[in-house]
Amino acid sequence: MVLIAHKGYENMKKSKIFLIVFLVVISAGLSNRLIAQESEHPLFTGGMFLHIGYLSNERPEANIDGITKGLGGKLVFYTGKHIRIGTEGYASTFNYPSDKGFYKLGWGGAVVEFYKEYNRLAFVGGATAGRGGIKDLYLKDANIYDREPDDAIYEKQSFWVFTPSISSEYLLSEKIRLVVKADYILAPGSGVEKMTASGPKLYVGILFSH
């Protein structure tokens, strides 16, 4: 198979700055939580999610328009009466029709959430800012069942992401929460909008508190 490869330039300096800022935010949240030892909330909550969603982009070739699915997780600390901060990360995969390749999207970063509890229910609105990356392999008129060389397009890019989200949490117990969540991944100002597929996703997961 002959691959026509294109790899986007990744700005390592920006990634290091983001990591430093994220660590400062987490440290501030932990300090605030440790000072407020008498708070009725747990120290943190975290867990895993499965998701399914719809992705599309505007590329004339290797067009993406369909269902994606994947998994990931998050960890957030309670820093106030209605605020949680932490980190989350996910991976999602779209398969081209007729076994012509795949589009893999991974992203994660710092998350800030506002939550409000009503008895055993909690409603959460939040946003995640961080880094994302894609690996896109598309076989051009290829026959994957023979041993002949095939033309293909392989692209790899990294970019900044912003992901607003809403979710609902049901308290099964003091330490276990069942979660339904929806979000929409964006790549504003990344310069790779046509390559990056965006769309809504629906999550189901379980969070464990401590």
C-alpha cells in the first residue's frame, strides 16, 4: 500500500504551557477543598464513559458523515458549593464505508463544571479546553483483499479543542453516580476545520466519589 502522508506541525511549547496552567488550576482546587474540610461534598469523583455520536466534515474527498463511538473518562474535584474542576479525555472512531479506512479522534484537557443538586439528581453544565488529535486513513479505490499496492491518504493533525457539555447525574448511593451526558467538540481557529469532523455525542457512564 502506498501512503500519501501529511503530518501537521505540533506546537510543543503551547502544549507545555497548557500543562503548566492545568496543574496550577488543579493545585488551586485541591488547596481550596482541603481548607474546606467541613464541606458536605466528597473530595473528588471520577469514572468511565461509553459514547456514541454523529460526526461530519466538509472535505470533498474522504468525507466523514456518520456514526462514531468510543470511550473515555474524567476526574473532577469539588472546589466549592457548585463548582468542580479537573480533567477528562476521550477517544472516538469512525469507520469509512466498505472498509476504506478509519478516522480516529482523541481529545482531552481541563474541565470546569457548574452543578446543582436536587435530592438524588444533579444537573451539570461544563466545558473542556485542551488538545485534540486525529489519525485519518482513507483508501482510494482500493481492494483490501488482494496483495497489490493501493493508493491511500493518511493524515495526522493536532489542534486545540473546546467542548461544551451538559449532563445529568443520578445518585445510586453516596459514592456511585449514574451519568447521562451530551457534548459537542469544536476546534476554533485551528486551521484544520475542513479536516476535523465535529458533531454531537451522547455518553453513558458511572462516577465513583471519594
